[in-house]
Amino acid sequence: MKAIELSAKWNPKPNYKLGLKDIEGKLTYLGSQVWKHPEVQLVEKSVPKIKPNEVLIKVKRCGICGSDVHMNQTTKDGYIYYPGLTAFPVTLGHEFSGEIVESGIKAFNKRTGKPYEKGEPVTVEEMVWCGECKPCCDGYPNHCERLQEIGFSIDGAFAEYIAVPAKLCWSLKKLEKRYEDIYKIGSLVEPTSVAYNAVIERGEGIRPGENGIILGAGPIGLAAVKILKTAGAGLIIVSEPEEHRAQLAKKMGADYVFSPLKENFTDKVQELTDNEGAAIYLEATGLPDMVIPDIQNTIWECKAVNSTVVIVARAEQHMPVCGEYFQVRRARIVGAQGHSGHGTFPNVISSMGAGMDMTPMITKEISLEEVPKHLQLLQTDRENCKISVKI
Amino acid sequence: MKAIELSAKWNPKPNYKLGLKDIEGKLTYLGSQVWKHPEVQLVEKSVPKIKPNEVLIKVKRCGICGSDVHMNQTTKDGYIYYPGLTAFPVTLGHEFSGEIVESGIKAFNKRTGKPYEKGEPVTVEEMVWCGECKPCCDGYPNHCERLQEIGFSIDGAFAEYIAVPAKLCWSLKKLEKRYEDIYKIGSLVEPTSVAYNAVIERGEGIRPGENGIILGAGPIGLAAVKILKTAGAGLIIVSEPEEHRAQLAKKMGADYVFSPLKENFTDKVQELTDNEGAAIYLEATGLPDMVIPDIQNTIWECKAVNSTVVIVARAEQHMPVCGEYFQVRRARIVGAQGHSGHGTFPNVISSMGAGMDMTPMITKEISLEEVPKHLQLLQTDRENCKISVKI
Amino acid sequence: MKAIELSAKWNPKPNYKLGLKDIEGKLTYLGSQVWKHPEVQLVEKSVPKIKPNEVLIKVKRCGICGSDVHMNQTTKDGYIYYPGLTAFPVTLGHEFSGEIVESGIKAFNKRTGKPYEKGEPVTVEEMVWCGECKPCCDGYPNHCERLQEIGFSIDGAFAEYIAVPAKLCWSLKKLEKRYEDIYKIGSLVEPTSVAYNAVIERGEGIRPGENGIILGAGPIGLAAVKILKTAGAGLIIVSEPEEHRAQLAKKMGADYVFSPLKENFTDKVQELTDNEGAAIYLEATGLPDMVIPDIQNTIWECKAVNSTVVIVARAEQHMPVCGEYFQVRRARIVGAQGHSGHGTFPNVISSMGAGMDMTPMITKEISLEEVPKHLQLLQTDRENCKISVKI
Amino acid sequence: MKAIELSAKWNPKPNYKLGLKDIEGKLTYLGSQVWKHPEVQLVEKSVPKIKPNEVLIKVKRCGICGSDVHMNQTTKDGYIYYPGLTAFPVTLGHEFSGEIVESGIKAFNKRTGKPYEKGEPVTVEEMVWCGECKPCCDGYPNHCERLQEIGFSIDGAFAEYIAVPAKLCWSLKKLEKRYEDIYKIGSLVEPTSVAYNAVIERGEGIRPGENGIILGAGPIGLAAVKILKTAGAGLIIVSEPEEHRAQLAKKMGADYVFSPLKENFTDKVQELTDNEGAAIYLEATGLPDMVIPDIQNTIWECKAVNSTVVIVARAEQHMPVCGEYFQVRRARIVGAQGHSGHGTFPNVISSMGAGMDMTPMITKEISLEEVPKHLQLLQTDRENCKISVKI
């Protein structure tokens, strides 16, 4: 079968010390410290064999994620951008949907409560949580101590077929009533779930009528816009400097979008909310050191108590947090990571089935063969949001 | 000024013993045990004087509530139906909106953080919570130990003017952008808040994509339909035998409405939800002994865990609850009462401002003079839902 | 090795229809409908073999549970009392502790984050949750759709050795500092966890200073007494008619114990709490139809709002619940089942390590050989609480 | 009557602009920007008159708080240290207990549900929340927009008598069974409630068996130690460099106390908790920029997910927060302020009644006449914790 494979050279930086869970020459938890000279190409592989608790999926759609781009993008010294768990060579692709074509003897369908049958349309969690470590046993699979990641440390879905544990699969049947191409929107369940986990599970959602403010209109920020509108937000305000992204935010349902380069953030929020502020602020820019001062000044100046600041974008920079603002306004900061557990995937699918249409995020549809080229283009292209690969 | 006043005869039933907080000849917590021969008429009263922490409101709209009807409706022995707190004679009316025309020196506008100014459009909580008993101090004004009720134990809003504590008022400014007649929808904030308190505060809401089932499509049930759709419900299913009500439920956004007299409740829910069931069940029929068996059988048969059954309709009947069903399905039952506190009124207004239009519930608009007649008609009329009085 | 095995005759009642998950002649979800003529005896079995994700435990202690007695106790027609999941013949015993003596290659120790080593002292969840059904994936293993139960449907711990999935094991290391015999108290982790799940996870605990009322001083009720005292309860009041049990409740820390046969429940609670009532009521009697009226009258008469009634004992009887009491007092009823997930086992062990000593519950210690006799005795003995078997 | 009064000179700093709610010459929300040359003296005042909703209290005990010291302490340029709401001259003192000696006609006793009677022993919230602004109406009196503060902006309790709104009073009756001097421990309810609000209300408490780490063993940190031990903490670890404070922490129940000047914070916590970390970290040092890096490194290195960092000490410094640590460990930061609402005062009293004895915090007892001298001494004295004034 055809697959898009990324290979790279294991060449740890001089000062890098292998971690306890790293495997020499094969797997690391800190990709950008180790891998050099990545190469992406269309290869021929054999169709994977499934284990008793696995299913074989014929992939129909797979979206390109920013991390796919960053695994293939290098700094001047040749090391890849992507800082996380990686084991190369690997088939890329983790935002996908497809059809069950084979099912292990122990592969259980959560929808029916019976063994999987051929033909079930599904999407799949990217995080292969172990189910046996303490966070998993306590109900927090997003914080699994022995995580593997599809399309990062094990083979992904830019391929004709993929084998995955059945427990990671969620049926797309509910989408059939509303969408002609359930696989297209189905491939958006994974990124939408990252946003849902951030604002609904970690941010504890909003009550209908409360406001939300989204900083950054990348895929996660855009998904959060739609989720919070679906949840009954009074106003959703988006801060985004890039014009194409701003347009998309409007399409996804934002009530107001402004550029923080052109407007004073706090003034604008005060004006748009009649000085109320918001119940939830989502940091989705990756520039927390720049935006946190704006967020906390706004919390301070506006009247709302109990605001929650959710940090979903990854960043290494420290944020200059002023505790007093969080005391006076009864506010809090929470970190968000992952998309598994807590009913997130099935709730996202169910929401989509009820009309939460995320497809405006897809700005281009391509074939598998076009993936390598687009991984290159996306290093600089800011006009596309989500590119969806038809397989 | 003109006002609709209800008077009745203080004539406690033989076996009735005055409660600790009852006041001989004037006020009782158990109206149906005490009041006989109610009479409703249009009277002339003087415009009320305000205290320093009060405002005077020129009433614009006031809806007729079932309890208005029941205060005026009697059993064979002449006692009124309404079982609760009452002090007659009283001006009826508690679902209202109007404009501030005078403001006490200490009357504080929660919207502006400044003293009230003339012209602010407002709606008002019906529950005059004391703010000084333990439930009030702990944050539970719906359970105030020293409650007074507007239109029940103190003069209400079927009148040209009403004086109320400023702390009970909530601005309707946010509705101006979307609604031509903000007072019409504004008079629906109170009943909507009863439903919001039931499903959002007490029922702890739903996550987007989860299902809700509403039993009974009276005003509270209908409001709950719209609120839960606004909150992103996957499916909202309504059980309602009466055809006009069923039609209204569809108008308010229900995905499915069925008659429990024609369909088996559990079978129908299993069919419509692919055997999933629902996150929330709202008992809004007043017949809990009849519907609880259906609800708990459905919880038992369907797959969902963590269902919440919210009891919002008042009823004296015992419900035959089977604990094991609630154990196996990790379910619970909560009682809901009131509309105050917890941000409910402002969140309802804000939701309306964002498009949660409850006005389809209003099936007729009348004048103040027509109120007495309609209080009579509504004793038997099942076709009207909410009658709105223009003042 | 030696083991206590229960066998019985598969003889479904005439009107009994096998369930979807029942297995003819072997396994049923409704034991009392199927199994006749149980026999318990000490047998010789071979030491079990472990799978890659399992460990072999040398059992040190195992407590006798009421369900062990009920599997061996019959009604007049010869059917066993125990109504749940069973597959006979089976080695009994599920409240146990022991030492790891062999470890599968994939057996992961949650304490160390490494493979299990010999010598780790552990206790084990009785519920073998699958980790792959929807409730498991959502974080609710107590509601696993494919549960197996140690000592019921798979071999238990009244034996010298037992093989179990490593994910069910929890280290007892923390107990070494405080207890001489960590296996003795370690065998109480399972029943304590059932109570902890009921009052802390499902009942959402108490805030320090709030009151709790426990109805029924069997093992679960007694464990709940100690847990809520540990959690800082203001007063813990126990309702228990049986004198030995009442004495034990005092030993476990109850502030007051009274007999509901001699005192009026509501009057007594009003008197002892200065009319405040309690934050939590635990139904642990198995007679919900008898005690719920007492509980809800007390909620009604006392001042506390927000009371939670937790149903932990199993019973088929319907409870006559009056919704209005739960509305007026902002109260709720929740069902509780199981002991897995939510950090319960490790928190119980940690609490024991910090001084929550449950060993007063153990009223007798016996050998493996003495188990069959004591399963008989316990059918009538009301003086013993927990009998602990040294192996 | 005798009273300890602080007066100062209104002399706003050159660059200081009066706030909207400041009152020229009388009241400011930013004391240290305005008041110069404070003087404290014992004066003779008339016994205050009560309003209808107020009570007159004969003060029995009043503790000295750090803020009392800071209102009387100046920087080099003569301005007071205390940065908050102040209106001078004022009678100091806000951590107090006493006996009701007179009661307004509307003064309602929350304990009895009846008007206050003479003789009731009470303690009083320091925060005079208005009950009418949005945060108050929503249930968040600690964030009242129109706060007055006893002993800061209105006369306090270093006096023989004080008049206060009845709604702020809480009965000490529950303490009579256990304590000989209920007024002594009663005067500790206020500071204990600040800690209770921080760790139980804002930090959402702990489950029995979970660990807590307290940074800083001043009065709030010490109270938090005892509260969390009362709530069933597995381990309580205190970081405190000062030897006398460290000793007190042990007395209050800390399992371990170490000096962050002598030990590496993260290493020590890893060692003491077997690398688990803690469910709650309380920043009570006032040096958040220094301790936050330690806290978040510890969260990162230890295994616990879901840690909550509560900021209770006031400080202007920014904390260098690394969002990624909070993402990976599912952690959060919350601000805590105040002691009102949420059942906090009554729960603290009830906890004390059940044995949570905070009196070891009192290191000295003095008379009213000795207050001025001790306000001076406490500017440098680090050996005393809480000084209690007998009146």
C-alpha cells in the first residue's frame, strides 16, 4: 500500500542526555534534540497485520496538522522543529477517518456493545494511552505515562490502511443523517477534540449567555470558537492579526474579531462586552508571554469574576502572571493537553451530528501524492487553515 | 394607577394550625389551607412610594403564570388551589419587565456599578430573598428562610407601576440590538430562569453533544427545550401528550416530540437515541409518580452513565424510585426550585441577547383590563401557553 | 496449592431467560436465578500461570465478605441468595493483600513507573474492568460493560496464590511506617474503597465541619464513619439497631449512635445537630423503603440545604421519594457502586498510611481451613463484623 | 468606652490620582498611596448606636493581624505600608469575638432562625459585603464591589463595644462543649476562614489521603496546615525558613517541615512523597516570584496530575509561570481572597467544635492598653505568631 513516510537521522545534540524512556537510535521524547535532516516521501509498505484487540481501517481522509509540518521543518543546524515524542521512520498522519475492514477477535465496538463489524465508519484518537498507569487508571488518559502517538511514534494514517487498537475508535454513524461526506468532517474530530478538551473539560465550559475570548485563530482556536458558540456563548470575541484567519473566525461563528496589532486588547474587550469581560479566555497563540499581560489586565479591568484562562498552545516561554489579579477577580489558569477520555470524542461527533459543522476550517483538499509538497508549502503558507487529504 | 388585585377570605381549614411564620388574617405559607372565595378585579391604587434601596418601575409587560390562575381557582369546598406563600389582598403579576422611572438614593445598578438612572429597561426577580439568613449568606437565595414573593405576598406587576428592591432588577439593555420589543421578551426572563436554574444550575447542564429529555411541554419544559438546545444538546426529545404543546415544543427546537400515551417511553427513547439515553431528564409534568418509572427504566435500559433527573414541577406524590438503577447507571435525582442567584437572570438575558428567542411561547397578547377574564379562561384552556399582558 | 472453591449446579429457574452476556452452564449475571445447591470446600489446585500483563501474588490475607456468605446460602428452593455475576466453580475471596512473587513482562508497577519487582506488597481491585468499553474509556470503570469479578466469575484469593492483571494492583508500601502487619489492614482496602467511592467520589465528600449521617453499621457503613471523620466531619451520627454493630460504630469514631427502633430518627437528628441536619446521608442498610422516609423527613425538618443522600446498599425495593422535599432543601439522591477508578484505592491506602486505621472492624482472624465453617456460621452470626483469613 | 484608634494624615503621593470610589480626605482603596504619619493610641469613644439590622457586641477577644501592623508602619518617606482600603481615623481590630448585648429589631440570628437575643456568643466577618452588587447577588461576597472593612474603613474591635450588621455574625455556641474559653478560639475564626476559603473553597480541598504542601508558616499558612490535616491529608509538608514558625507548623500538625534555604525544595518534596507530589500547593509567603519556580518544577518532576496551586498571600510581583508544566501535569493556579460566603465561617466554627484547635497559633495574650506597644514590636518581632487581646 502507499504511505507517506518521514525518516530522519538520529544525531543527538552534544549536550543531550537520553531520557529514561528514550530508545537509542529509535525513539525520543524530545524530537528536536535528536533528529536531523528529515525526509518525507511516498513509499510502498505492506498492509499492517492486526492484533486481537485491533481493527484494520481503510483510511478515507486525513488532515495535515502543524506538527506534521514541524517534524519535516528544520532549524539552521538541521534539527527538526517538533519537540515531542517521535520514532522515525514513521508513517505520518493522525487526524483521520476511515472504514473498518477487518476486526480482531477481541475488538469491541463501543457503539454497539458488540465485536466490530466491517463497514463501521470511524475516527480514531491519536493518543495511544496504555490504560494501566496511574493517570490512566484514575481517568486521565491524556496524561498517560506510557503514551504512544499515532503518526509520531507509531505508523499513522497518510496511508491506505492503518491498524489501531479498537478502544481508540469512535463510530461516525451519527454523522450520516446530516453530512454527505462523513469522512471529511470525521477527519476533523481529532483537532476539534483538542479544543473541546481545552474549553469544555479543562476550562469547565461556559453557561449559556457567558462570553468567551479566543486568542489565536489557528485550527484549535477556530474549533474553540465553534464549540463555545455551540455551547451557547453570549459573545465570542477573537483576537487574531492575520486577515485570512480572522475571516475564518467569522465563518466559524465569532461575533467579533479584531487584530491585537491594531487595537488595544483590553480596551476592545471592555467596549465589546460593556465592560463585562468573559468567563473563559483561551490562549491559542503560542505566545503566552505576549498575551498573558493582555488577558490579565482585561480580567482586572472588567467586572466578571471567576474567569478561567486556558493554556492550550504549547510554548516554553514563561508568562508573567500577577497573582493579585487572580485573587481580586477569583480567576484561575489551567493547562490543557490532549483529546482523550472524558467523553470528548463521542461528544464532538454527537455535536457535529447536531449541526456543529467544522468543515469551513478545511481550505484545501489534496491527494496522498500531494502531501510531501504541501508539508513544504505549509512551512510558509499562512493562508490555508486545514488541508484535508483524500485517500 | 390601575392594578389587578386578588382578594380572598381568611378561613383556615378546621385542622389547620398556623405555622410559625404565618400572620393571622394576613399571610400564610400554605395558601390552599387558608384562603377561600378568591376574587380578582381591576382596581385603582396609588402609585407606590420607594425606599432608599428601591426603584419605581413603569411596568411594560407582565405574563400570566399558572400560579396566578391557581390563586383564583378553587376546589369544591371553596379553597384556592395554590398551596404556597400568599398574603391577600395583593396585586398579582410577577413575570414582568418595565422601565425605571424613579430610583432610591441607595439603589445600585448592577450593570453600571453606579446608582440607577431613569430609563433603564429591567426585569425583576420574583423572589425577594432577605440576604441575611444562612442560605442567603451561603449563596443559595432560592432557599431563603424569610422569602417574600412579588405578586403573591407583596404587590405585583399587573399594575402600571411597581416598587421593588434594586438588587432584584436586571438590565435588559443587551436585548436592544436584537429585539424590537425588548419588554415582550423581557417578561419571559423570569419563567426562563426557573428552567435555567433547573437544567443548568441544579442539573449542572450538559456538555455539547449530550442528549436531554424533557417530560412535559408547559412553559418551564418549553423553556428548558430552548435552553438545552442553546447549550449544544445533541438531541432534545420531548414527551408531551397534548397536541398544541407538542407543536410548541417543536417550535422551541425539540428534535423529536412524542406522546407518552401513544408510544412506550423507554422504547421510543432507545430508538431515537440509538440506545444511548440522555445526560439529563427534566420532570416538568407534575406527575412524578407516573413518569419516574419511565425515566428510570430508560436509564436502566440505555447505555449512558451519569444521567441526572431534575425534578422541577411541584407535586406531593411520592415517586417509586429504585436505587439500584441509580447505582448501576451512576445516576442521580436533584430537586430544583427558584430562579435567583448563581448568575441565572443575567445569563438568561445574555442568552436571549445572543439569539435564544423565547417569544414563540407567547401565544396571546392582551391588555390589563382583560386579565380577570383570562385568569378564568386559563382554568380550562390548554391551547394557550404564555399570555402576555401589555401595560 | 490450597484453595477454597465453591461449586453449584446450573439449573436456571423455569421462567429465567439467559441474558445476552450469560454463558450456558458456566456464567450468569443473575446468580440467584440460576445456581442451586452450592458447596464450598478446601481443594488442591495448581498455582495459576500469569500472562504478560499479570502478576502472581502470594496471598497473605483475605477477608470474608457478605457476598461470599450469600453465594453459599440458599433459599428454600435451593437457589443461592447472591443475585449477581457468578461463574462456578470458582475460588472465592476478593478482599485481599499479598506479595508479588512473579511478574509478567508487561506488568507495570504504578508506584515506581517501572516493571513490577518481586516483593512488592499489594492489594487488588476486585473488579476486572475491561478498559475498552465506553464507560471505561470515559473514566467510569465501576460501570464497565464487560466486567469480570475476582472471587465471583474468576478465581479469587482464598488460595495460596492468585494471578491478576497488574493494572488492578496497588502498592501497600505506604503502610509500612505505621502498621506492623500491613497485610492485615491491606485486606481492608477493598471494602473501605467501596465506602470511599460512595461518600467521597459519588457523595462528593464533605467540607470540614459538615455533618454526616450513616444508616446501617455493617462493614460499608462502618468504613464510611471512619472515612468521614477522617475528612473532618463535624458530627457523625449512626443509626443502627444492633448492639454489637453500634459499639463498633463508636470505635470507628462515630460521635453518636442510636437505635432507630428506640428513637425517632428525625427527632434524634434534630436534637443532636441543633436542628442543622447533615451534608450527607448514607443508606447502608439495604432497607431503603424503610429508611428513606426518615431521611427525607429529616432533610425537610432540618435547616441544611444541599444534602446528598447516597444509596450504597443493594436493594430491589422502591423508595417512596417526595420530590418537593428535595426541591425545597436543594437536595439530591445519588447511587453508588464499585471501588475502582477516581484514585480511590491509592487514596484509601494513603489515608490508612496517615492513620485511618480500619482494623477495629476485624473481629476475628482464622485460617484458610476454617473458611467453609465460617461461611456457614456467618449466615446467622450478627456479632462478627469482618473475619480476616490469614493465609 | 476605650478603643485603639489609628489616625493618619491624608497626603496623596504626587502622582496619585483619586480612584472613582475614593473619598477626598477620608477614604481610599490604596492606603499606601495616600496616608502618612500614622499614630495609634488608646482613646475614649462613645458606645456605638445600632441600626435595626445591627447588633451591639461586647468584645471579648481580638487578635492582632499583620495588616494592623502595616497600617501603623511606614516607609522612609512616611507613607504607610498597608496598600488597601482604609478610612482614618478608625478603630482597629477585626479578628474578634464577643457577646451580643443589644439587638436591632430586624437583627436575625442565623443559628436560631429568630431575632437575636442577648447573650449569644459570636464572631464576625470582617468584610462588610453589600449583598446588592453583581458578585454578591451571584454568591461571591468576597468580591463585593462595594466592600467596607471592619477595622479598616469602619470602626473595629479593639474596643469595648462594636456595632455590626447581624448578617455578618456567626454563633460560637458549638464551641462550648469543647473549649473553656470560647472567645479565645473564637477570635481565630476569621484568620482561619481566610485559609479555609483558600484551600477548601478556592482550592476545592483534598480527598482524604492526598498530600498538601504549604509554603510559608505565617498565620494563614499555619491555619491551612491544620485545616488540611483535619480534611484527611496524607502528608502535609511545610516549607518555612524561620525556626519559630517551623516549630509552630509541627504543632499545628505538619508531617514534615523544612527550610527552603537549606534544602532543595523539589528534591525534598520528591523524597518525602516518594515522588508523588501533592494535590494542593499553597503560596502563603508573599514571595511568589521566588517560590513559583520551585512549585512548578516540583509539579513537573513529581507524578501527581491535577495539582492546584492556590495563591493566598498578597504580592505585586509577577510569577514566571511555565504553561507547559501545567499542561503536562493537568495543573492549575487559582487566586484566593477573603473569608465570606460559601459556608466558610460556620464550617470553621463547626470544625473547631469537632476538635480543630487553632489556639497553638496564639503565642501571647495582652490587654487593650498594650496594643499600641505591640503594634510597634511586631514590626520586627518574628517570634510571635498571633497575639490575642483580652478585652
